[in-house]
Amino acid sequence: MANKIDYATKYLPLLDEKYQVECKTSILDGDQATVKKGSNGEIKVAKLDMDGLGDFDRASGYTKGSTQFVWETIKYDKERSQDLRIDRLDNQEALDLPFAKLSGEFMRTKVAPETDAARIAKIAGTEGISKKEETLDTGEQVVAALRACANKMDEDEVPTESRLLFITPTLRGMVDDLDTTKSKKVLEKFKKVIEVPQSRMFTAITLNTGETEYGFKKAEGASNINFLCVEETAAVTAMDQYLKYFTPDEDQDGDSNVFKYRNNNLYGHCYENKLAGIYCSYEPAV
């Protein structure tokens, strides 16, 4: 039988793979060129800025502008955790199947929804982004709202080829049901359309501590989000996942195979020089 370290090393990639599939916002995760994992709850994100053009002078030569590429150190937003347990009676030699099922459901129903909701709420709540409060009851209204978003980004010179549109399945369905030139053309203004359930699309959420309640919920006074458009370089997210394994003999609280899961999450860092690349449409608060 594999030892404890082998189990943790073996199963963590399964969690990472499932996260990429189930988490709608994983597309915003930074790569090695934009994110450096640090220590002490810190992470470094790449920040690029530069001056514009100036006159060329034949005597003194080129304008002496500046180009800034720095690694900005920021804090992770939150650490979250949970015990995943499989009773001893499940054959320990065949632990792969029960753990794969358990971890898959855990990621699909708990980790991914919470992570998406926290990221979307943080990005949508960033000061300086474009926001519009509106009620969208028809496909025509959704198309008009998406056109307003696209027009604003066009005027602000936000690249079309890197706009990500997070939208509820209901509103996306309204657009598809129109099946018109207008409805098809407006979606061409976005690189990728990602359907996110309304249960993950709020302007603010509350993360439960696990003392009496688990998971998350819509914050009091928060609004439902219709859609959120994020240009790929305007915001960055990151998540580190950790896993420890303990045998039933080591389980002090029962008689189970115990996988202790923990993550450290950067729910979203929005670059102050790229705020034009974020647009949020939301409903009036009820």
C-alpha cells in the first residue's frame, strides 16, 4: 500500500484537474509569466505600464519616457479548509475510486461554486470599473445591454480578442433564442462566452466560517449580476491547494481515511491601469 505522502502527492493533481474543469473563473488564473507564488500568505503579480510618445528631437534624440515592469506583492484573500473522510470499511487498497468520487463531488458542489462566487463578487466590487444597474427581462434587452458593454470597451480601446464574458445561462439562452443577426453579432464582440449559474453571480457574498454554517451565501443587500466582462489582462486570480492524508489508525475523531484539504485563494487582483477592461451589469438590489 502507498504511504501517506504518496497518497497526498497522487491525489492532489486530481483535485487540480477537477478545479480547472469545474471552476468557471479558472480561465483568469495567472501563469508563470504573470504570477509568482510567495510565502507568508503573499503572492507576486506582474504589473506593466509605460509612457506614451513624445517628440523626437534631432539634437537631443529620443523622448526619455519610462517603462515599468514590476512584481507587485499582494496578500491572498482567504484560506479555506475541510476534512474529506472515507470509512475504513472501504478497501484501502482500492481507495482510488471512492476518493475520486468524493473529491470530484466536493470540487463540483463546494469548492468551485464558492471560488467562482468570491472571485466574481470581488472583481465586480472593484472601484473604478464600469458598472450598470439594469433589469433584463427580454432577449432584446440583453442584446442591448451587451452592445452597451461592447461599445464602452470599444471606445476605451479594450481589445476585442481578449474579452471574457461571464453571463448567466438564462440570459445567454435569451440571446440564443432570438437567433437574429444582431444577437449573433453582439456575441462576436467577446473572445469567449462563459455561462455561470446565477447562484455564483452576486455583487457581494458572505463566506461562512464553518462554526455553525459552511460554504457561502449572497450577502445582505447584494445584487444579482447579469453579466461580467473581463479583459484577460485586467484581472488575475490564483489558488494553491494542499492535501494531507491520515490512515484510519491515525484518525483521532473516527475510523476513516482522512484527507485534509486546504486552499489559499487570491479571489482577484484588478490592475488599476486596466480598469476599463472590466464591465459589470447587475440587477437592482431587492
